[in-house]
Amino acid sequence: TRTPRAAAENLNSPWGMVFFDEDNFLVTSLGSDELLKVSRGGEVSVVAAGFRSPTGVALDENRVYVANSGSSRRAIEWIDRADLSESQGAEPQPLVRGLQNVSNIVVASDGLLYFAYAIGTRGVVGRIDPNACAESGGCDNDQVELVLYTDLSAPLAGLTISDDMRLFVHTLFRPEIYWVQIEG
């Protein structure tokens, strides 16, 4: 067995994490409403701020996507990847409005953005074309395609999608992991 070592310390409620490049990863800070860049050496810098309880983070070649669990008006926002290397910080732009408690997001091999959120007390997963939403100034909840409607209690804390488009989820309140094959 191996003993884990701290990669970064004194973070304020870290939640989502994704590799950004060879030397850095991005982490959402639920407690400070920030997006952090953390180097493999443990250096931490704020690259974007002003989120509303940010949870999930995902990226593609052009953008970084951040889920805000604390704001349905700003449910998912995006930042140009190139802006994250500038010292003044990046300004988040609207991507999806009108969703409750977005907890996790992932860009799948089909190029679409999938996200776990709540409809009432149920955990669900929706998807959008992130390019279309970013270019139009953001999408509303009625433009979200619902791909998984569950009886599981929200939040769906875990969400991942395999290359063969199997979607896996779990909730905070059950010991199981569930999956479904996604159709195109």
C-alpha cells in the first residue's frame, strides 16, 4: 500500500478537480467561491472568482466549465482556457441558467457537456452542446436535454462517462453506483 501525500494544503472546501495541463490541475473551492490552479509542486493561485458555491469543473480544448450549486440563475458558467494563464484572472460567462443544485459536470467523448442536478428532490442528468450555448450567450433550462431521470435523492455527487458512453452516477445517500447506456 502507499501513503498519500498532500498536493496542496489549507484549501477552503475543495470540491471539483480536473487536470488542466501537464503541470497543473484546477480545483473549485466551495467555501471561497473560487476556481484555483494548483501545481504539482503545491503552488495555489486563484484564476477566477465570484462563483456561487462552485462544485463540478470540466474542460475541453477551448473552455473550462464550472457548476454553481448555489445559483440557479448562474447554474453553469464557462471561461476561455487561454484566459486562465493571465494574471488578472478570468471572467466567467453564462452557459446554462435555471437549474437547481448542479453538483457535477463532465465533457463526454461525444463533445457534449453532461451535468447532474436536481428536479425537486430527484437527482437527474442533463446535457447540452457547450459550443452552441456559449456562442448564444447561454442556454435556459428548457434547452437542456434530460438524459437520466432517477428516483435517487439529489444530489448526484458522482458523475462520469466512459468512452463507450456508459454514464455512471451515485448519490450521497446510497452505497451503490448506478449506470446507464446513453443513446446519441
